[in-house]
Amino acid sequence: MRLQARADSHRADSHRSGSHRAGSGPRSSDLSPGVGRGGRLLATSEGRVSDAFGPRDWALLVCVAMIWGSSFLWIDMGLESLRPGVIAMVRVLLGMAVLAVVRAARAPIERADRGRVALLGLAWVGVPLALFPVAQQWVDSSVAGMMNGATPLATAVWATLLLGRPPGRPQRIGLVLGFAGVAAISWPQLASSHAAATGVGLLLLSVSLYGLAANLAVPLQQKYGALPVLLWAQLAGLVIVVPFGVAQLPGSEFSATALLAMIPLGVLSTGLAFVMMISLAGRVGSTRGSLPIFFSAPVALVLGVAVRGDALAASAWGGGVLVVVGAWLASRRDTGARNPGTR
């Protein structure tokens, strides 16, 4: 009875303070008393639900996959006249501008969590967005795309280290099948590509950081909601992308086509899709929340065929099937999940 009274009092206090504003998620105290305990910089938590994906989860997955899959098309259009650093800077600035309009996104982050949010911004926005275009000076885009498809695997490795338990058996099988599908889709380009060790090393670092960021985002989303976490994380990422972008302004030409392509790349890919991705990860956990990345390759392939007239190899069809089957398996109930809480 005493515990129940304390819980009722806490809910009443939360309601009076407005902690359940539109666009913000449940506070960590509503979900798991361990969130944020100990002030560790590297921390993650289980998702709020371990059941198989429901309609809401699949809707988030499909939306993120469609938006991020189309981002390759917008980047290609932008690269016709803009240098890579300028594209990275503009997309982050646009994404931040859209988020900043929403009042809930401007909610403050507690001092104890600011280091985690800053690290999230560097690992998810700043460093990878700077390294990927640099790496592609030594590797073909097909190699970069396939290695980006390994992000769910990197996420699972980080989750295993931070949670102290591996993903469930369906998730392990699904992750392997999904990556095999991405590799099959990329195979025709991979067969004639080149990849220097320096470029591959930079891509591996970027993918590893993406996997870490997906884990860091989970307890932060559960505590603050997706909007403020992403806005402040992108602000931290500007420390890297702005100097990189300003340095590459010389040599860029601002054509109408390139500038128009930056609008969906910034507003949708860097704003809306990141919000939905963080929301999904906070709900189902980091490993299952990273599944939309598997679908980016087939979405990009279909758009390339429809919009740019790219050829479609036979292996791509089989790869698409593997991606769908792998994602379905990985979306099943995670039998190894514990009660929510930071590790």
C-alpha cells in the first residue's frame, strides 16, 4: 500500500509538471528505476515491449525505411553540384530547424544526461556524416551501401556488451539473413568495385558508431521522448559537420536541383525519420529498432530503377526476399529480453 501511494503521488506530480506533453515520451521513473543510475556514459536499456511487432511498429519501420532508402536519391542529386561536407551540414541544419519549431523538442535535458546526449550526437550525426563521404574517396558507393547495411549487426554487438545478454534466437537468425539480403542486392556492383583499406576502415568505424548510438538512444528516448533527444543530439553533431561543411563551400555550386533535393533530405531523412527511428528503438529495443536499415537497400534500388533507370540484377530479387524474411524473424518476440532497465 505504501508503494502504491508513492506511485500514485508520483503520477500526480508528473501530471502537474506537464511531463507527459504531446511529443514527449514517458519519464524513466515511469518505466524503470534503473535508467540513468550511476552516471555511466555508455548505457542502454531494454525496450518497453519484447513482444512481436504490432501494426504501430511495422508502420514506423516502413516509414523509416522508405525515407532513408530515398535519401540516396536526394544525395545523388545534391552531389551533382554540392560537395559532401556541404550536404551533411545543410541536412542537419534543416533537420534541426524543423524540430526546433515543435515546442516539445525544446525541452531541457538534465545535467546528468547531457554527456550521453552529446555522445549520441557525435556518434549518430557528427562523425559518421563526416566520415562516409571521406571514405567514398577510396571505396565505391556499393561497398559503402552494403557496409551501412551491417548497422543492425553492430547494434546487436553493442547491445550484447551493454545489456550482458545476446539477442534472442529469432533475432540472431533474422539479422544474418537480413545482412545476407543486403549483400545480395549489392553484389552486382560489388563484383566490379574497389575498396581500399583506409576507406573500409573509416566505414567500419562509422557503422560501429551507428550501432553504439542506437543503443544510447533507447534510455534517453524512454526518459525524455524522441524529439528533445534528437534536437540536442543534432546540436552536438554540429560541432563536426559545420566546420566540415564550411571548409567545403569553395567548389560547391548552388543549383536549383541540388537545393531542392536538400529539403526532403533534411526535413524527412534527418528530421522525421530519426524521430521515428528513436521512437521505435525506445519501444522495441535497439537491435530490433535498427531493422529499418535493412530495407534501405531495396528501397534505394527500386527508386534507382524507377527514377534514374538503373538496371535491376536477378540477385537483387533474392536479396529482397532475404531482407523481408530476416526482418520478419527479427521482429518476433525477443525471448531473451529482461524487464526494462539500464545496464
